[in-house]
Amino acid sequence: MIKKISFCVLIIALLAGVLFAGGGKAQPAKGAGDVTTRIVCDESGIDDKSFNQSAWEGVLRYYGETRENGPNRGKLYDAVVGQNKDQYEALLQQVTDEGYDLVIPTGTSFTEAVKIVGGRNPNQKYLYIDEGGFGLPNVLSAVFSEQEGSYLVGVVAALKAKADGIANPQFGFIGGMQGAVITRFEMGYVQGVLSVIPNAKILDYYAGSWSDPGSAKTKAKSWYDSGVYAIFSAAGSTGNGTIAQAKEYRAQGKNVWAIGVDSDQFADGLYNATDSAVLTSMIKRVDSATYYGLSQVKAGTFQGGDRILGMKEDAVGYTTTNAKAMPQSLINEVEAKKQDILSGKLVLAATYAEAKRLPGFPQDLSALDD
């Protein structure tokens, strides 16, 4: 059974004062030094400026260190990178054999490895981020409601297009690998766009990789040249290619936008001292999941099962860092839609099968539910 953490419980677990959507920092856990952990991530590494980096920052925050190599890296905590999917099971078993208190595989690429390795090592605690349903008492899964935060960035993009007077605007979505998690990103984004511009044209593309920014840059250039106004990428470091192309074009005076993911990517989009090609970013607080898992191990309260983290838990949202592009009037409209989600008035389709039943929803997208 999926267990849903209340906002209050999560805040207590993460130590009061963590500001999810604003990126606030909690004080490091007292006496955290006796907990050991290793993140196991895909080939995009912990510097992908997206998903893996956010997971890593939660670990660093727990130990009270920074993104630089702290004194406890390689001792209490570290990250191990798998170069291709064929290695994941062996790599996860190798890290398991080294006997850390908590092993943290990140991202959907490790799903099969977690099922196999977690099943045959019942005494090892695992925190798995993005997939659930394992039914293993030693695997704690953090599952996010990505469709909620993605809906809001879709609303932002569509409202900005209307404000700019764009005739027949088109919107793009670039995913890394097809599957249920990235589908939630896409479904939320498309629903957000269509809630403002019901007849908007939507394009999508899956790169088949989390670490191929070149393919995203090529696709983004093609789309922008054909009239696409904004592109949302949920693709790990692959999505950095979208931002790179948007930077080039905005520096040339072209009115196109990129939308960041997982972390606030405003700074990554800067093309001069103050102006960014990143309109907004969908925030997914992966750092909160890693911090939470470590806190549970330290407290002796670790339990397997699924934990759903959504907007009510402040685990997903959107950024307003680009103040030049997002006037308060636009933010007010987005906040009104956010309240509809929080109140339960608006329940979003999380799968393509559900979304296809919505009036006017595109029937020819590349998203897959599993």
C-alpha cells in the first residue's frame, strides 16, 4: 500500500525550516557522522545540473557540507557512477557488498537492478528515488507527483505567450528516456499549456539518453526555427542542450524560451549579466528525499514502502527567479491555479492513458506509461 506523508511529518523529518520551493537549507543533523551512504547514479553523474545533482545536494546538506569535496566525502558519503545500464545490477551489488548504512540509487534506470539486488539483500537499506511498488521492507521509495509542478510551468509558458501576443503558439517537450516518471512531467506540462490555450500545438521528442545535450540542442534549434515558443526538458543533462540553444537565440534577439527542471536553472540560462533564457523551472525536491532517507536511518525509523511527495508536501513547484519575464500579474494567475490543485478542485491526469480522455488532448505524443 502506498503511504502518503503529511506535510507536517515531512517537515519534522527534515528538521523545521527547510523551504522546499525556495531552496532553503536546514541545519545539518546532530551527530550525523555515524551514518554512511553512497549514491549510485547513471552516466550523467552528480553534476548534471538537474536530478542527480539535486539528490547529491540533499546528501551534502545532511552532512553539513557543500558541493565542493568536503572532508567526509569518500568516508561517510560518496557517489558512484554507472556508465551504462548493463552495469547497473553489478554496480549496485558491489556497493551493497561494501556495507553502507543506506544505498541510494537514483532515477528510473535502476528499477530492475533495485528489484533484483534489493530482493536478495534484505538486510541492506535502500532509498530509491522515482519508482515505487517494490513491496520490499528494505526499499524506501520516494515517488513524486511531477505532473503538479509541470502543470504550473506549462501555465507560465502559455500565459507568457499570450502576453507576448504570439499567434498560434507552439510548445515543445523533450524527455530523456520514455517511462512513467517522464510521462508525468509531460502530461502535467501539456495540461498546463492547454488550460490557458486550448488549441495550442504540442510537440514532443525523446532523446533516449540522460546525457546527450547535443541531441536536445539540435532538436531545440529545429523547433525554435519552426516557430516553437517554449521548450520544457525533463531529460537530465540532455536538457542542458535546450537551454544552450535558447541562450544563443535570445542573445540574438529571438523570443524563445527554455524551461528548467528539478533545480532552479535560471543561472544556467544567463546570456548576459542579468537576462536568462530560462523562463521558469519545475522544481522537484530530490534533495529532500535523500535528506529524509538519511534522517530516517539515523533516527532508527527507516521503513520500506512508497512515499508520495507532491505539491501539498512542497516537494514540487515552480520558480519565479526570472522576475523580468514574469510580472506579478502573471504569477498571480499561476498561483490561483496552484491553489486549485492544493484544494483538490483540480486533479491532474498523471498517465497518458488518463490524459487521452481529456477533451482536446493530443493523441499522437510519444509518451509511454511504463
